[in-house]
Amino acid sequence: MLIKRRNILGGMGGLAVTPLFCNSLAAEEANSNGLIVVSILLSGGNDGLNTVVPLPQYGNYYKLRTPAAPPQGLNLAYSESDLSLLAFNADPKVPPLQATDYAFTPSMLAMRDLYTTGNLAVIAGVSLPLAETNALSHTNATMDWLTGQINIGLVTPPGWLGLSLDGVKGGALGATASMGGSSQLVVGSTHQGLVINPPMDYFGVNYGVSDDQKKLEGAYKKIGVLPASSPTGRADQKIMQTALSDIKTVQAIAKHEKASSYPLQSWLDYQLRDIGRLIVGGAGVRGFLAVQGGYDTHYQQALYQPTLLSQLGQSIVNFYEYLAAASASRNVVIMTMSDFGRRPAANLDFGTDHGGGTVSFVFGDQVKGGVYGTYPSLKQFDPNGNLKMSVDFRNVLSDLIVAMGGDATAILGQTYPALGFI
């Protein structure tokens, strides 16, 4: 069965005649013309309160997270002693044992190590504004994050990442690519973005059709590509040629950049590995999306979220170390986003329900580490009983859009003051 055409078509960045892979010095030069943003969507609504714990509010945190005596292993509240090992202050130079402000959850040792580099920004109290009338819908909240808009209903405008890179010459594969399936985030007004399902070594029409160009052209005729005698036919033929070119380029990079020693312990690792291969291989893509699912933790959250957060931190470390070893990390920034946060109090199923006020991370050589935003109060909540918004989610996006050279005001609809993390 042929996969959807969208999964093999890229932005019209030109036809590749030769692969763009090169040695590490050339890769660094190829990727030095602008910021490369790698967005990781924590799909399902990550519980920010059990991701970064506010130590001065520990008493209220413990009460909210232990409404009843849970069975062994299902307690949502971490102990003060466990949290103290991963504590941190707004100043990344303060050692964990001297820090008293915040703490990563015990499974996030890799993220704590990243924080000590001074290049990890922790953005507290990130939320959709109260003006968003359907903020607790997965579909609606995710679309808000992908587009930088609120209350858009069934309309699906281009994504903020795609719009930021409109008009940018991204290379043979275009300016944006998604490893997490078809996504609004990578769509611009002038390009659709490339969708690659890892592992990219098998990128093509399907696994059963030869990648020989003549056979691929034959396969396209079978799925309705028209002769070139009509305007529609010529347009379809151009699309086919672009798709064939994309396949050839991706597979050439995959063959050269095997990354055979890359640690692969989760699906997120597979996605970030292939993003790294494209960056090191000089593909020229400037905006990427990866997705980590499983964060809709209504039931027995302690069995799932710690593992996901551990994978997240370690996957970012693996990705960064791979880029750094190839001298390709300088202009790469990784950011996380999630539908929404969770309710302040645990539910009766020892999980958490849809809420607000989560946390986002931004990491990279160009990032100014520290804590941005004010951690929400655990005693006073918004009118819906959720953690209050400290940072409008669009404010985070604005800083990244500006850093990429985009027009944040035009894309987001208004101007946001710089948070200053980049």
C-alpha cells in the first residue's frame, strides 16, 4: 500500500542533483546561516507541577498531591529528600545541594545536568490565556501551540514555525520537516513542510517499491499522475519530480550519516537521531518537529510520567552530544511544548486531570540558562481552579520567532516583550 502523498512530498526547495552531506567542518558551515529550531511536542498535556517542583511551596504541593493514602508506588508527591538531589536556583551555577528554589523530579537527572551547563531555560507557569474558550481540549490546545493562535475553531492556519521560515532558502529539502507525522507546525504560507517517518533509511513511496527512478515514475502513474500535456499534468509531474528528489536526498544522507552508535531507547530517540542526521548531513532544514506521546495521565500518573520525563531528558542529551561531536550544535535550539498543564490536585485515580500552568524547556548553545516567569501560587488559583498563567505561551514562541528572523508580531497578532532566554 502506498503511503499518503503528503508523507513523501517536501517544500519546493529545488531539485537535488547531489547529496549535501559533508565532513563536520563543512556541516558546521552549512548550518551556520541561521537558527535551527527543534520543537518537541509533549503530547497529552504534561503535568508541570510534577516536572519542576517549587520547593518553598512544598507543604502545599504535598497536600495537593496526596488527597488520600495511595497504594504503594502511586503517590504523586515526591519526598523532600529525593527532590533535594535535583534542586536548582534561577542561577544555574548554584550546586544542587545548595539550591532551595526548585527541583526537577527525581527521574530527570539528565535534565538537571543540562541545567548546570547554563544553557537550559526553564519557563515556569506557561499557559494558554483565559481568553482561550476551549483551553482544556487536546485538539484545540495543541493547535494553539502549533499555530500561535487562540480560538481558531476549525480553521487551520499555517504554523508559527512554518511562517517564521517562509521565504527562507532551506536547502534541497525545504525549510521545515516533521518526524512526528503530518503537522500544522511545519506548514508555511509558501510551503507544506516535509514529513518523514523514522527511520529515514527507508524513506520512499513504500517499502516494496524499488527506488529506481523509472520504477518510481511507473508507481506514480498508477496512483493518478497525469501526462504532462495539460497544466494540471505538468504541475503533478513537478510534484513527482520533487518527491523523487526528496527521496534521493534523504536516502543519500541516511547512507552517509548512519549514526550507528546513536543510543536508541525510545521513539523520541529515533526521531531526534534522524533530525540530527539531517542537520549533520547539511540538509539545510531550519525547523523540525518531534513528538513524545503519553502525557495524558488521568490514571496512576506515577507509573508513566517519570519514565516519559526521564526519556525526554536523556533524549535531549543524546541529541546534543551527537551534534556537538560533529561540530553542528552551535545554531541548534531545542524547545518543548505541551497541550496544557494538569489540575493542581491529584484525582481519585492517583492521576491528574486537564489544567493549566505547565513548564517549557529551551536548550542550546545560544540559550541563556535560568528560570523565566514566576512559578504559580499553590494556594491561589485562576477562576477555573487551575494554576495561574505566568507566561503566555505566545511569549515563548515570540522569542524563538524573533531569533529565527521572523516577524513575531505579524505571526502571533500582537507584540510580546522579550523574555530574554535567547
